[in-house]
Amino acid sequence: MNPFRFARIPQVLFRIGAVNDLSAIAAGYGSSLVLVTGARSFAASRHDEHLFDQLTARGVIIHHVTVAGEPSPALIDEAVSRLKGRPVSLVAGIGGGSVMDAGKAISAMLTTDGSVTDYLEVVGNREHPGTKVPFIAVPTTSGTGSEATKNAVISQVGKEGFKRSLRHDNFVPDLALVDPDLTLHCPQEITAAAGMDCFTQLTEAYLSDKASPMTDALALDGLKAVSRSLIRSYTNGGDIKARSDMSYAALMSGICLANAGLGAVHGLAGTIGAMFNIPHGAVCGTLMAPANEVNVRELRKMSKQDQALGKYAILGRIFADATGKSDNYYIDFFIDYLNAVSYRLCMPKLSSFGLIHGDLETISSQSDVKNNPVRLSPAQLAGILEQKL
Ligand SMILES: [Fe+2]
């Protein structure tokens, strides 16, 4: 067995109705809470008023930060400068990946000086000491798995834009409070994009050259939940069993990506997300089929059968109804399934967000795809993008 390292995971509380425990948990940390929410999602879940009342009844002072879209350095710096100097006992992020990432970054930046940009990978030049205010992540979508990861993605969109992580093992949330009930009101379009992000993360972590037996076990269990419930949660958002499956799959995807890394789709999605205002999950969902098709094609060209092809056959078996077929049947089935599910979930073309042919070379040459199961050239990456332009 190859050696591996598995970073810490948060304490996990997974239960329908668990959000009702949040006020008591928050009060246990102290009397001053920074509550980070989205502009709409938590309010739409109809739990917000109840939580505010419960917290107030317990004597907890709430500092409310709202996050619209992916968090920018300016948003984090402004929130931190407003909160600094006040006693803060806990930060809680209730929302999608952007909200949880914003909360994670605020909890880390409250304990140090400077701008969050100074500490970001690649663009910053300072190392964060890993100190933070305790942080609880409460997802209201089933997608990024940020409730289980050690990084917060910060985005500056534009020509000089970047999408980079504030990362430290200590930034894994102290608690992931996962209540599938909170995802029941997630709109269909976001359910689709988040679900495809989760599906991509599980698949890429499973196929990663950094995968371990531990991440494989968790990724496959998450993928079984995806096979049961991704389409069900999209067609019937009120199906709590399907929503629970997807909440579980998203949690597993976060644990797996934090420990195994990701592949070509996320490498490309990171670069595209810095240049264009485009939902991360939609890019992943759109690129999932062509990227895996190229991976399989290149793996099949290799002289000795690669372990990754065996993993593709295992993926096909999870999603296929037929039994007793050959490995090649299941590998092809998996690629066909990816094409079918991205069509079923209405994944958009990249050009609908302003990408043009002239962008492909820049994107493919700037994308880091280091944990992909097979090395892909910039030309091959550009070919993946071209298929979905
Ligand atoms: Fe992702």
C-alpha cells in the first residue's frame, strides 16, 4: 500500500433538524457570534427568524455579515476591519460554498493583521500562522464540501483576476453541522450546479494520483449516494431522502478533495472562475464529460493498463444497471452517463458566460491539473474546453 497522509476532519453533526441545536452550540462558545449568511438562501429556508430569536434568548450578541456571490478580498477585509476589536467567540457560516468560505476566511483573519490577499496561495507573500476564532460550517446547498475542507476560496474576478485559497490544516471547521432540511428550498438551477460540483469532486478525488484507500472508501460511498439521488434531488427538490443523500455526498466530497486533491476539471474551473463571472458548479458540470472522455482516451493509449482505468470501470458499475459486463463496457457507460446527466441537468455552454475561442489558449496554459490521473497537454485541455464552448 502506498504511504498517505490524512488531514483532520471536522466534528460532524448530521441530522434532519440539527439546525435547531445551533443556538445552544453557539452559546457554548461564548456570547458574541459572527453569523455569515447568503443574501437570500438562509432566509428562504425559513429558519432564520427562529435562529435569531433562539440566539437572542440565550443572550448571544449577533454580528451579521451577508455575502452575495463568491467572496472577494475586499469583502473579507471590510468585514474583518468592522469586527476587529470586538470580542468574538465564534464564527458560523450558514449558506453555500461562498458563504462557508467567507466565514472560514473571516474566522482566520480576525486573529492576524494585513489583508487576506497577503496570505493567499500564489498571489500572497505571507504565511498565515493558522490561528483563528472557532468556526462552524452549516451548508444550505449540497456541493462544494467546504464544511469539511481546510481552504477558503477567495475570488477577484476580471482581467487581472484570481481565484486562490487561504489554506491551513487548522482552518478545517471545528464543526460541520449538516441538516439536509436546509437544502429543501435550494432552487433547481443551484441544486444542479452544486450537485455536479459534488459529483465532480468525488470522481476527481477518487481518480487522483494522490488518492488513498481511505479517500477511495469515502469517495465511493459518496458516489453511490450521487447515483441514487443526484437526479432525484433535481427533479423533486422536496424529496428529503434524496436531499439527505446529496448532503452526505457533498460532505464526503469535501473530505476527499482535502486529502486527495482534484483533477483537470477543477484545474480548468479555477482559471475560468477567475476570468469570468460563472458559477463554479456549472463549469464543473459542463466540463465533466469531455474531460473524463479525454482521460479515458489517453489512458487507453498507454502501453500498460493503468490502475485509473480499473477505477473508471468501478465508477461505471456504480451507475449502470447491467451486471456481468466487461470493464470496457462499464468505462464507456460511465462516460455516456456523464453526457446524459449534464444534458438532463441543463449544464450551460461556456460561451453563454462570455467565453470566446480566443480565451481557450490562455485558460489551458494557465490551468494547474497536477492530480489528474493522466498528464494532459495545454492543447488537450483546450480541446476539452472547445467541446463545450
Ligand atoms: Fe468544486
